Amino acid sequence: MGRREEKAKKQRAAITAAAVSVFSKKGFHRASVEEIARKAGVGKGTIYLYFDDKSRLFAAAVAEGIENIIRELKVTLELDLRFPLHLKKLMERNVELYLEYGDLTKIFTNELSSGLEKKVRAEIEAVREHYIEFLADTLKYGHERGYLRQIDFRLAAIAMLGTLDSLCNHTLKNRDVDRDKLLETVYALLMTGLVAEDKVKR
């Protein structure tokens, strides 16, 4: 990658990071391209070199942020662990990333029902679906190895994501919540319904 391409890549990343910060605080409709440009340290016109309008910037910032989380979660699955520990590590890392990407989490849970254009909503929902498929495939893998019971893995993944969304959103609003207790609660709630009966007492 040449110096010019590297500079453009960093500038685009700075813009999307600034967008996530501003959108999380102001919401989609109240946020302005001017404020995002100031936050990113670029001129307003520079943003339009990368994105056609505010909607496209919003979609890119959210979609790319979620894809980054998925990539980091996949690294967890590369660890040489038995599946129950894999799943626990996955949940722990999921919570850590939700809290680490707190601004993105706020957008993901609060802004997707705020009158976005259909095309933008569809793009973000496609990324969410990718997230669900990733979790469902992980659960199916556990079932194939005898650790999890036979259930609808897609619905289980949606329930898992919903639980993580709700608890992490609560934690972001209440910083005094103990993170270890949160992780323990998430794991206990999810594993109670997922673990195969012959594994429960092991």
C-alpha cells in the first residue's frame, strides 16, 4: 500500500470513528456532518470524498464496527479449548467488546428504529444477520460435539444476542455494575437452556 493510500485509509478510519462517537451522543437525526468533520479533524468536504451523505456514513460506521467485533470474536474460537470453555470465552469477549465499543453498542441498540432510510437499515440488518449466523454456527458446532442440545440454533443465537444487548446496555448506563458478575450472569442464563442434559452434571 502506497503512502497516499495509507493516509486515505487512516483518514477514513478517523471519520468513521468520529461518526460513531457523534451519532451515539446526538442520534442520527440530530448529528451533523459538520460536527463529525470537526471531531475527525477534517474539513466537511473531505467526508464527501468517502461517503455520499450522512446516511451512507452512518451505515458504514455501524456496519464496519460490527464486522470488526465479529473478526475479534472469531479469534477467540481459534484458542485450543474444549467447547464449553470456548463458549464461555466467546461470551466473555462479546461482553468485553460490547463495553469497549460502547458508543457503537448504543447506536446498535437505540438508533436502528429511528426512521432510517430503508437502504441504510437493510445494510445494517445484513451485518446483524451475519452476527447471528456466526453465533448460530458456533452453537451448532457445540451440538455436533455433543455439548449442546438440539434446538433452533438461529433462534438461540438471536436470544443470546438479545440478552447480551440488554445486559451490556444496562451496564453502559450503570457503570457501577460489576463486570465479573455480569459475565457470570450471562453465562448462567444462556448455558441453562443450551447444555445437553447428559452434560449438565459434569
